[in-house]
Amino acid sequence: MKESKTLEKLKRFFDVFKTRVKPKVSQENPHSIAYRVIGEKTGRFLPLFKDLDLNLHKSGLKINFKAYVSLTVFATVLISLFALIFVPCLFAFVFYVPFFPAVLFGVGGSLFAVAFSIIGFYVYPIYRADKLRRGLEDELPFTTGYMAILASAGVSPEKVFYSLSNLSVPLAVSVEAKDVVRDVNLFGLDIISALEKTSKRTPSERFREMLEGFISTIHSGGNLAAYLREKSRQYMKLKRISLRKFSDTLSILSEFYVALLVTGPLLLVIMLAVMAMLGGGSLGMLSPDLLLSIITYLGIPVGSIIFLIILDAILPKW
């Protein structure tokens, strides 16, 4: 009995010790941390990002405009400092570049990091909005057909969008439908006001046109099922046309990829290897060996990543 009581006391002691010593894990998001650190000092930068607020709303990112600007500035400062330290060390200790040119490369790399960071944060909401637009427009033929089936069965408009928001397959239209259901159930708006709010916020012109026609049909008391069936036929024709255009664009992109990222680097690598063996042909501080390393480890990977981003930007969702 005494041993069991002693074990219980020891167990209780270790439980208390764990709760006191266990570190508190921060549940804050990066933009919350950035806003808490430099949020009050980013007011002067807000006019530079005046077009970003609208793109944030269209992209579906649940981030405040000022918090996103704070994250942009905070991340840019950190990335530039990292580049200012990492690039000179890389060139000095890996490529054996003299100290002063390595520092110049570090300053240049830091400036490039600042530019790419700001451009990346500025373009990301535009990319997200465009991705959402493409998703909505690719799904419209099937979405309107599904809505027409529900409307033909006598389902109310509120229940139609509630059904769209609870689809088992993750679709872009489910995100917009969830916003409509939230505005109706949580904020107390009627279905027409919620649809008007969504039509102003959506990045897709076709989806906005469909919602405005949906609202007009409800106002006029028209046949909602017939309207949605006709829209489904129109969007299906447009989808066939867009798929034909994409096949032509893909063939052109494949030729560019072969020319710029397969044949071009191969010729440059052969030319620089021959120049290195002959012991000449340096471009100022850049020797053939250094140029060969930059092309192999930096140029080709970055070019491939850019090509993948371009391909993803134009790729329709099948």
C-alpha cells in the first residue's frame, strides 16, 4: 500500500512538472506575427499596395489587407538579410571567389531578393484569384447542370447553394457557395443580397453573369430550371472551344521548353566546358567553371520552375 501511494505521489509530481516545463507552442499565423511586430509601422507602405486590397478579396484569402502588407514587408526584410549573408558565403567558400566580389554578389543578391519577394507577395493574390476564376469557369457547365436538376425538383435557391457548399468533391464553386450560406445563416442576409455580394466579389465574369441572371430570374418569377439548363449548354460549348485553344497553346509551349531549357543549356554547357578546358574565355570575374555551375545549379532549375508556374496558370481543370 505504501509503495502504491508513493508511486501515485511521484506520478502526480511528474505530471505537474511536465505542465510547468512544457513550452507553449504559438498558434499564431505568420501574418499575425508580422502584424504584431511591425503592423503599426506599415502605414506608409499601404499606398504602394492600393491595388492589392481588391485582389485579396477576389482571391479568397482570409487575410486582412494591413496584415498582408505587414507580412510582405517583414518577410522581405528577412529574405534580404538572409541573401546578404548567404550569397557571399556561398561564393567565397564554395566557388572560391575573392572576398570583395563575393560581397558585391551578396549586395546584388539581396537587392534581387527584395525585388522578387515584393513581386511574389504582390502577384500571389492575383495568381490565387486567377486560379479560382479558372476553377469556377471550368466547373460552370457541370455546376449549372447540377443546379438545374435541383431547381427542377423544386428545391429553393437557399437549399441549392447549401447543397453546393456540402459537395463531397472539393470544387471551387463550393468555396463561393459556402460564402453565400454564411451570409444567409450567420449574417442574416436574404438569398438575393447574399448572391449580389458574391457576384461583386467573384473573380470570374462568367460566374458573375450566371449569378446576376439567377437573381433576375428569381425577381421576375421565371423558370429557374430552364434558365440553368440553357446556361449549362452555353458553358459546355465554351468549354469545348477553350480545350481546343489549350491544345494549341500546349504545343507551342512544348517547343519553347525544348528550345530554352533543353537545347539551349546543353549548347551552353558544351561551350563552357570546352572554354574551361582551353583555359580562357572568362567574362570578367565570371570564369567558365563559375558560369557552368550557375547555369547547372541555378539557371536550369529556376527556368523549369518558371515554366511549371506558367503551365499551371494556363492549365484548365479537367
